[in-house]
Amino acid sequence: MSFETAELAELKNRGLLRILKLQDGNLLNFSTNDYLNLSCHPQVKDKAIKAIDNNGTGAGGSRLMAGNLSLHEELEKKLAELTCMESALIFGSGFLTNLGVLTALAGRNDVIFSDKLNHASLVDGAITSRAEVRRYRHCDVEHLADLIKSCDSTGRKIIVTDSVFSMNGDIAPLLDIHNLAVAQGCLLVVDEAHAIGVFGSGGGICKSLSITPDVITGTLSKALGSYGGFAACSERLRSFFINKSRSFIYTTGLPPASIGAALAALEVINSSPSIGEILIKNATFFKDGLNKIGFDTCGSASQIIPAVIGDNSKTLSISKHLEESRILAVAIRPPTVPHGSARLRFSLTLNHSQEDIKKVISVMEELKWK
Ligand SMILES: Cc1ncc(COP(=O)(O)O)c(C=O)c1O
């Protein structure tokens, strides 16, 4: 048997095989990251089309070669304003942003302190940087402080955390982490991928708390309904990333359509800054409903609401049953989440009505006993 057949069979046995499924537009989608449904907003589509009309379909090169468009720089200014940071730099995706930021900031003599539930792109960025990585217990600031105090490295110390955690939907204690970073002379990188567009009038949780980490990373691909990523930071760090981030230097600039779409998404958000609050109100109603019927929702305080099932196969089977009721809620299994905590990850969008939410809760209640 070939190695790949053997390894795939092993994954299947453990209920961990992943397969690609075509999206069925008829399902009530509780798995999308298009939280504000902006990917189908007429103004967003229109601006993407205009960007193609004016600039073509591709940037034609890396930003440092011939691919730096005025659209890129316009969006960077708008993202800096949105997050209340001095400047911003666009990357090919949120994943590439985290990779580029961490590999530029950290090297062999440095130490990265990383929340145990940080997104894979932060984990991979930290590993790729060759820095020593010390993981602290999820959202545990005391543990983080102990790790920093017991670290005698003379290199740079960098704390890295998601603001909204992608599989729990809970929120990092950013005020305490920021205070600790300042007191201990650490750099702080906060990934706001799931908070941009939703919290802080769209600018994220750091903005809502009035804190300024060294770098905020984000994506254009979730609430902004487009594609791409960005780092918001000081002018100095922006220049540093332009010179040091290999995932920025050695890749083509984002295509005009993605930039046009993101610019229009920001216009929509700026013209109705409370849409994020409406989303979170609906999400709280949904989360309370799941809690009432006995599901652990992992401390979610955002539009991402997990319902922990535990067993991999049972989670898959509940996801399948939901689909029979025309509800899409993807099963999330290890290694994306810790062993024994397989779950359905629901994400709320502005399009979901109270009726939709009540329907999911009632189906979940039925399935719980199956
Ligand atoms: C917390 C977090 N950071 C970064 C990313 C990567 O963003 P992108 O999909 O733009 O690569 C994701 C999404 O998958 C995420 O959940």
C-alpha cells in the first residue's frame, strides 16, 4: 500500500479524514466567515468590477517590482485609519501576513510567547521564524507573565495572540496582555482576523479598548468579503516589513478586484458602524439558546459560536443531520481543535434572522439525544 493510501486510511479510521465538498447555495449557511454578507453587496461587487475595468485583472508583479498600484496604497491608508494605527501594509492573505510579520520580527535569538489556541498561521509563522516558542495556557495572563519572567533570553520577546479565537469565538484579555507587554518590554502582535469589521465600529477589539499593540494583523477575507491580508503598525515597522517579510517581497501584489472590493466594504462599514453590534446581539441570542439546551460554547463572546460534541464521528454525524434540515454547520475536528473537543462551529451573519436561529437551536435540541 502506498504511504498516502495508508495515511488516508488511518485518518478515516479515526474520523479525521477531510474532503472537499461543493458549496450548496440552498443551505442556510452557518459556516461562512462572510459575517456582514459583504461579498454579495452590490456596492462591493460594483467597485470590484470598476477596479478591473481601470486596472485589469492582475497586479502584474510583486509590489517591489512593477505591481504597486495606487489602489494598494489607498487601501493601506484606509486600513490604518480603520484600526487607528499609523500605517498598514497589505499581504497576499491573512495567513501570509502572519507568516511575514513573525518571520520578520523574530529570529534565532528571540522568544515568541504564543497562546495555545492561536491560529495555525501564527503557529507556523512562529515555527518558521526559528525563534524559541513558548506556549502559554489559553488566555492565561498569569501563566504568560510567569513564562516571560522566567525567560533569560537577551533577544526580542514577542507576545502573539488572536483577539477573537477562530474556533472558540472567545476573546483574549487584551488589556492585561497589553499592560504586561509594556511592563516587560515585549513586542505585542494581535491577530484581529475575526474582529475587523465586527468590533470597535469595524476597527477591531484593540481599537475598542483604545490600546495600540506593535502590530495588528487582519484579513480582507472574512467580514470585508474580499481576499487578502494586512498588518497595521507604525511607519517604521511598515518599512521594516517591506524589507524583511519574505511573504510580502517574493509574491505578486493583490489583484485590483480584491482591493476594490475591500475599499467598498470599508465604505459600507464606515457608513453604518453599528452593523457589528447588531451581529453580536444576534450571536448572543444564539449562544444563550445553545447554552440553555446544554451545549458548551467555549466562552464565546463573538459571532463565532462553537457547540462542543467531543467525539469526532458523532460530530460528523450531527453535521450531516443538520444538512438534512438544510443547515450548513461544518464539523471541526483535531488537529484544528484539541483532541476530544470536536465541535460544530457556527458563525452568525447579518443575513440570519431570529427564525433561522430558532430553527437551528430546535434541530440541535433534537439531535442532542440521537
Ligand atoms: C485568526 C486567523 N488568522 C488568520 C487567518 C488567515 O486568514 P486568510 O484566510 O486571509 O488567510 C484566519 C483564517 O483562516 C484566522 O482565523
